[in-house]
Amino acid sequence: MANIKSQIKRNRQNEKNNERNKAVRSELKTREASAIAAAESGDAAAAQEALRMAQKKIDKAVSMGLLKRNTAARRKSNLNRQVVARLG
């Protein structure tokens, strides 16, 4: 346990940020899975909307510093390929 006041505050901030980051990462996985599920169901409109929302969340994660730019680009590209392949 830290004795220094600034370190105690830093520990509090780290816990709060960690919880937020965990929620955002979970949301990313959920959005990506829902886009793939919508594509598998065959509904092109729903799949496109789900894909758009997933890409928006990925971009938001980049702006928060949670993902690197190239990682986000790769994930968006892979997701787009998966959705298109499943729509056939």
C-alpha cells in the first residue's frame, strides 16, 4: 500500500481507468460479434448498420488511446472482410 499522497491518487485513477477500459474492450468485442451475427443471418441492412457501429466504436477506442491506429485499421479491415464473406 502506498504511503505517498500522489501515489494513492494515482492508484485510484488507475483503477477507474482500468474499469472504463475494460468496459470499452468488452463493448468492442460485443459490437464485432453482433456485426458477424447479423451477416450470418443474411440481413444485409442490419449487417451494414452493425458493421458501421462496430467501426465507430473501434475509432472511438483509438481516440481514447485504448488501441493503436494500425491495430484499429487491421481490426476494421478483418471485420469488414468477415461480414462481406458471410453475406456472400
